[in-house]
Amino acid sequence: MKLVAKRPKALAEKPMHYCPGCTHGITHRLIAEVIDEMDIQEKTIGIAPVGCAVFAYDYFNIDMQQAAHGRAPAVATGIKRVLPENFVFTYQGDGDLASIGTAEIVHAAMRGEKFTVVFINNAIYGMTGGQMAPTTMVGQKTATSPYGREAAHAGYPMRVVEMLATLPGAAYLARVGLFNNREIKKAKKALRRSFEIQEKGLGFSLVEFLSTCPTNWGMAPLDALKWVEEEMVPYYPLGVIRDIEEEGGPKK
Amino acid sequence: MTEKILMKGNEAIAEAGIRVGCRYFFGYPITPQNELPAYMSRRLPEVQGTFLQAESEVAAINMVYGAAGAGGRVMTSSSSPGISLKQEGISYLAGSELPCVIVNITRGGPGLGGIQPAQSDYFQATRGGGHGDYYTPVLAPQSVQEAVDLTMDAFDIADKYRNPVLVLGDGMIGQMMEPVEFKKEITPDQLPEKKWATNGAAGRKPNIINSLRLQPEKLEELNLKLQEKYMAMKKAEVRYETDNIEDAEYILVAFGTTARIVKSAADMAREVGMKVGIIRPITLFPFPEDVIAKASEKARFILTVEMSLGQMVEDVRLSAKGRCPVYFQGRTGGVVPKPGEILDNLKRLAGGGK
Ligand SMILES: Cc1ncc(C[n+]2csc(CCOP(=O)(O)OP(=O)(O)O)c2C)c(N)n1
Ligand code: SF4
């Protein structure tokens, strides 16, 4: 008999608390698979955010730190500067990274900090009950944009990878989706690449995962996946936006 | 043999950290502590350490959090407005039980305030400062030499209790030049291993650095554990200095720079026949309650002098428990009280307050 699926070693044997159809769980699994494949479980330190993924510190069989809301890139900087030979990654939602933590993420990228950021863009604040995020789509109804996000009032959604791409310190930037198996495979490839960039010490790496929040979007899980593909992807294009190695090494 | 060198307070504090194995410093510019990070940026690379100028005090204290959690001996410094920004991080450090040293070279407030010396961050420093039920030991030097000695001790106290420790100087301590000697020379490899650190779970179970406890009972448990540490600090870490209190009828209480001024005032008072003694708290948390309580039994009154409009005086009153009057005298906003002012006030109060 051939074993087709098993729990990655780096994923703890704990039931996750995520809602049905939420893609946080898939992303956790992908991270654990990459850690297993690169055989870096004993060398990796992860940082859990404030947000639905706060319990990530319980879901991985690796050393973990829990960070204040938005501060994970600063915490990661502190860890990586003490342990330059180890792998460090942050796991952050869009409220965490693109709102309260914008200074920290921008400056970590500017300095070319050699850690990896797993950025969960689900276009909403999940944990606090579905408030508008900087990434919320124009027209999208949330607890704090009950008439739909209006650009004239709240601006246009923030494209994080494109924004960070202006910084030479960002060595690898990619946006991926998790709305079908083909995209999940691509997502894993990008994640693996971001860890390799870190291993090579080339600079800052970030993968943005277009994710779902069926609970706060008020959608069934499958509809939520469809919404990512149809509504989010056109505004947030998928693909590798920066790979410093393929572009011939660090810019001056 | 150690030799004495003439150094500015801010630079001496930085060197003290390096001499006890601190190899990581994260900071953000603010007057009057700028010489401290600048010194670190020059010296740390010489000892294979890391200096990093953060994008803000918020980021700096969270870098301290990460570095401390990774097992590094780490330090940051700032001045009042910057320390306010660090409070969230300090609360997380206390809740996650991470050791580090935080230097506050205090200036006048509130708001942007000024850049001259002040002691008006006493409440913030001694009451935890951020959200939640926590405290940090607070060490308050009155000279550059003492700033060096206390900074060195601060790292050990931080490690002993796994808690952030504050060194509270004022602009005067930071800017003043005095001869100092460094009595210790410790390198990072001589420091005890931190088994709880998140430095890669090789051959052991994963370590987690965390202050979240969603279950009320679990959060209460964490708080009770923290309280035990604070009780232990109250037993073991209280420091103070007394001067001429045995026969004193009048007791002056002051810390830091103000204690030096009060000393001149006390000398002048003794010359005119007033029996004046001094109690100088060196740790502001834990506060030297017992010595003040004892003194309050015999003293005609206690006069607390501060560069604020009255903060430590509350702790003095709590310690004296009404056994004698506790008066307050202070200047604020960067104005430094003069010995003559204090003497005049002493005479006035001794004469019945007229
Ligand atoms: C300083 C601070 N402000 C606000 C909060 C409340 N809070 C908790 S989670 C959260 C937002 C989380 O949203 P996001 O980062 O998008 O992650 P998600 O829950 O969607 O995964 C907020 C605002 C907090 N914990 N700390
Ligand atoms: S609230 Fe949204 S983001 Fe949070 S677990 Fe549920 S579906 Fe996922």
C-alpha cells in the first residue's frame, strides 16, 4: 500500500480551532511540509501573530514566539540577529501586517532582514469579528463598512507585495492563491523558494496568500474560494513579483 | 586591576552593558540619551555584537523581545516619550517572562515636554508602566559610577527573575562626565545557558514564548506566578543608602540626581545645627519601605524632594503610614531644585510651617 498523505512532522498533533473552510489550516500544513522537506525542524523559529492564527504557537513542532499585534517583523529581526544560522518566519494576517504593523514590515523589508513572512490576506479582520482591513475590497461589506468599502472614504485596498517591491532589500516576493489544487501546489513552491532565499541569506522574503474567511464573509466555504478567484485575483494578481536570484543578484 | 576613566553617563552605561556580555542593542534616537546608542553603534561591532537602529521605539522594544526570547543578553535605551511607546512591549516582555535591560534617561513631560532632566516618570516606572498586573525592578543611580554598577547588576537581576529591568537615570546622569571604573568583565560564553530560549528545538521539546492565556484560570495562574517573583524581589532586591539618620530629627528622601542636591542641603542644615538625615532609595521598585517606616517612628517629619510635582512621595507616605508628617518639595519641567531652596523649606517646616 502506498502512503499518499500523512501529517508532516513539523505539524503538531493538535486539532486546529479554525472555522470550517478557512484556509489558515492549509497554509499551516504547507509551512510544515516545507520545514520537513528542507529538514529544518530543529533550526526553525516561528512567530505567531495577534489574529485568528495566534495559536499557531501550538500547531507547529518547532520553537515559537507569540508577538504583539503587528510587531512580528520586529520580533523576527531580534531573533534572526541573535541566531543568524537559524530559519525564522512570521505568520501574519492583513490587519496585523498591513494596518497596525505597516512600519515594521516595511522596515524589515528595507533592511533586507533574512527571514520569511507568511502573509495571510483574507480581506478582513477575522478574529475581532469581521471589521474592514486595509485589504478589504472596494464595495465589500464588513462589520465596519456596512454599506461596502467606499474608496472616497476609506481609500483603495493595499497591495502589499507591489508596495514592498520598491525596496531593494526585498529579495523574494510572491502572491499565491489557495482556491484550487493547482494553485495550492504553486503556493507551496513559492513558500519553499522563500525559505531557500532565506537559507542563502539573500534578503527579505514574503509570500502573500490570498485566503478565505467564510465566517466573516458570510459565505459557504466553496463560495468563498470562488470569491477569492473571481473578486480578489483580478485586483491582487498572482505570481512571483521579485526573485532577486533570478534577476541576477542583489540590486545596488 | 581596573583603572578609572572619565566618561559621560550615557556612554558609561553602554560600556557597562558590554562589559557584562550584552551583545545586542536596539534603539531609536531621542535626547538626552543619544550618546548611548551612538556608543553602542561604535563598540558592539568590535565585540561581534549587533547594534540596530530601529524604525521606532515600538519596533526597538519588540526586537528586544525577539532577541531576549532567542536567548541573547539584550538592552535598549530611550527617554520619556520613547519609553511611553515601549510600554506595550514591556508588558509583553513581563508577561512572557523575558529578561532584558531598559534604560530611561528621563526628561520632562507630559507630551513632548522638554529635554532637561526630570523625575516625572516615577509612576510609570514603578507601577509596571504598561497594561496588566506586573512590575519591573527599577534601579536609580545618582552618579556615573553607580549607573555603571547598577547597569551591570540589572542584567543579572533580569536573568535571575526572567523579567525586564529598568535603569532610571535622568538627563543629568546621562550627560554628566565623571571618573568610572568597570569592575567586571564577562563575555557571553560565560553566561549560564537559557534552557527556555527559542533557539531551535534540537533534541528537546519545542519552547514557546507567549503571554496569551485565554482561560481565566490559566491567566490568573500566570499572574500569581508573576506575583511570587515580585514578592521575592521585595525580599531580596531592595537597595538604599542612608546618611546620618541615627540621630536625625528631620529626614530627607530623594533619589538619583536629586539625592546629590539634597545631600548639599543636609550638610548646610547640619552646619546650622539641624539634625538632618537622608534616605536615598536606589531601587524604586522594590521600594525601601522598611527603612522609611523605621525612620518615621522617630522623625519630626520627612521631606521628600523630587524633580516632579510629587510622585515618589506617595510611596514615602505609604511607608510612613502617618507616623510622622511627610512633606513634599519639587521642581519640574527640567528645573533642578537648589540646595538653598531645600534648606529654606527645611527651616520653615521645622519652625512650624510659617
Ligand atoms: C494593540 C492591539 N490592538 C487591537 C487588538 C485586537 N485584535 C485582535 S486580532 C485583530 C485583527 C486580526 O485580523 P488579521 O490580522 O487580519 O488576522 P485574521 O484574524 O483575519 O487572521 C485585532 C484588531 C489587539 N489584540 N492588540
Ligand atoms: S474567523 Fe475567518 S480567518 Fe478566522 S478562523 Fe474563522 S474563517 Fe478563518
